[in-house]
Amino acid sequence: QVQLVESGGGVVQPGRSLRLSCGVSGFTFSRYLMHWVRQSPGKGLDWVAVVSSDGTKNYYADSVKGRFTISRDNSKNTLYLQMDSLRVEDTAVYYCVSGESMIVRGVKVDVLDIWGQGTRVTVSS
Amino acid sequence: EIQMTQSPSSLSASVGDRVTITCRASQSISNYLNWYQQKVGKAPNLLIYAASNLQSGVPSRFSGSGSGTDFTLTISSLQPEDFATYYCQQSDSTPWTFGQGTKVEIK
């Protein structure tokens, strides 16, 4: 059974740091892109970051670039999100999501495939 | 950054109605467009990928169309379990971006 389980959320003051973890089981973690996606209270979905299957490449939303770092440990089947210089507007539920590449008429299309249940981060003084 | 705009933001419909949601990209994204369904308190779920391909296990009453900048999600006959929020998302280029969502409510 495929499972993605986030942890590490909580309440933190602006300017402080927090590290989220996502433990994965039930599929070959090292073969897949992994993403973080967040959702502020009552708001829509906001893509945060992605890391390549081998951990060597990553991309970020402009809103978190320079403050957040996505990484993975394939030996531990775990994804991380290091969040520094947190702001009130970073308050959200953070989802760990596995990426999948769908092949459509010979073209690869990436999707957000399997989602964790989310972990809540509240940034407040 | 590619902006994704959905319309309407919300709609009220009855069971059995045909429902159409549109999504427009700020520049051409070919068919790199996916649709997700999110029910209250749950994580989103992939419905359609590459604009028109139904994800495994998704009922055939859901369909998608479009390419370039204009896309449509259609529910041919709305069922009680379809009341949810729907999001489009482009995977043409990073940063990936979502539409603001369309909430489908019971009339």
C-alpha cells in the first residue's frame, strides 16, 4: 500500500525555521520526482518545490526561493523541506506529493500523482 | 510564471446536470494541463492529465478538452460525490501553477 506521511509541522514565530519530513512506503521512492504543495487556510493550491529522483536538481516557486530547500534521502525513503526565514504568509497545510510521468502519444507529461495527508504549519507571533 | 485562470470560481448545480469548468493559461502550454478534484478536508486527487486523458479509476462522466491556452473540464451528469473543488494545473514549465479553483456546490 502506497503511503506518504508528512511530519514536522507546528506553530513557529516569523523569521524562525522549521523542517518538514515525508516518509514514503509502498513504491520505489528513488525512481520518482517529489514535490511539496501547500494550501493556505480557505485558499487554493500553491506549488512549492520539486526535487529530481536522484536529488541533484530542484526548482522552487518564486515566493519561497532562497528561503526553502527541498531535499531527499533515497536510502531512507524520505523527502524534506527546510523552511527558513518563515513569514506569516507561509501559513498553510503542506502536502508531500509524488510525481509521475505519463506518456501520451510519445510525449511525457508530468503530474502530481499520490498525495500525503498534509502537515499544518502556522507562522504567528 | 504562467498564470492559470479558472471560471467560474463557484457554481451551483443539481444532481444530473452537465457542468463545465474552463481554465485559461497566460501563454500556450500545449496539452500540459492537468485537473484535480479536492473534497473538503482531503488531499487533491488527479482526475485528468494531458488535457484529455482520464486517470485510471476516474468515472467516465469526467472529460477534458483543449490545447494551447484554453481548456475545459466537463462532468456529463453530476453525481452527489462530485461536489468538490476542482483545480487545473500546468506542468509545461516551472514554477508549476494552479488555477484558483472552482467550487461545485449543491443547488
